[in-house]
Amino acid sequence: MSYNPRDHYFKKAKDQNFAARSVFKLEEIDHKFKLLNGVKTVLDLGAAPGSWSQYCSKKIGNHGRILGVDLTPITISLPNAQFIQADLRDLNLEKAFLEQGFQPPFDLVISDMAPKTTGIRMTDQARSVQLVELALEISQKFLKPQGNFVAKLFHCDDFTKIRDEMRKSYERFEALKPESTRKISKEIFLIGLKKK
């Protein structure tokens, strides 16, 4: 089957007014692992174009709040979310939380961060690993005990290293390639449940 950017999930996202088809990946992970049960605060890393925040916004309702960060501007508007355009590697998160009226720790940290791909597999994988490590580091600092974590990784040899790292920090580790992931894609989602 040839690659079709406007596939079933693309059309479904448009029909349901989501910013991107990637929303269905988070939805599947949530259905499977009950990520958002009882969640009030979400930190969304690599939030653009905003479909993961849209999904979380619906799930947590007006009593919850989301903070999204991305290099790219996020143009959607949600009643319970704030967005910051910044590079996480340069951002003083403590200061940003204060300015946006957030008090960590968060109930859930999610990361759909991906590097700008070069087409050179080793380079793209290495950059993807760096982003997962950054997200993991942020979750260590700002995710509450028993909180959950999800991050996207381009599958590679470093998978076992990251898995072992996450197993130290979470009661349960899972890896999933959701149904809505394109068949040709190497992405996989790493899920840490119940931070120790």
C-alpha cells in the first residue's frame, strides 16, 4: 500500500476538529492504560499543532489545566490550556510555570516531540533519543509520584537503555505502536505508569 498523507485517520481528525491525526495515538494509549483517569494537570511537551492538548482538554474538563510547550507556535485555543513557544533545552521551566500560574508537580507528562528529520536514519534516531531523554528528565523533576508519562521514540538500539531507565522510575513500563501509526513509521510510544 502506498503512503497516503490524507488517510482514514487524517480525515477522521478533520471530521472531529482535531489539529492532527496523532490524537488517535494518544487516545489509544489512554484507552489501554487509563492515563487520564483522575488527572487535573498535564504538561504537554512538543505540543504543536495541539491535538494531544485538545484530547486532554476534553478529558480533564474545566477543573483541569494543561501547559503545552513547543518550538513551533500553537495556534489552537483551549479554555483550560496555555501554550509557550520555546525550546525546552533553553527554557527555565520553573520560571515558566510560575509565569503561567502552574504549581508542579503535574499528574501527567506527555511528549510527542520529534526531531526535524534529516533522512539519515542514525542521525534521526540519535536526535529522537535525546528528546526522549529530555522529556524523561523533565518528568523526573516535575511529575508527581504515581503520575504517568508517555514519550515518542524512533525505534532504535537505544530502546533497551531507555526502557531500563524508565523501569527504575516507574512501577510499570509499556511500549506500544498504536493502530493509527503509519505502517512505514519507526515510531513507538514509551509509557511509564505510576512514577515511583
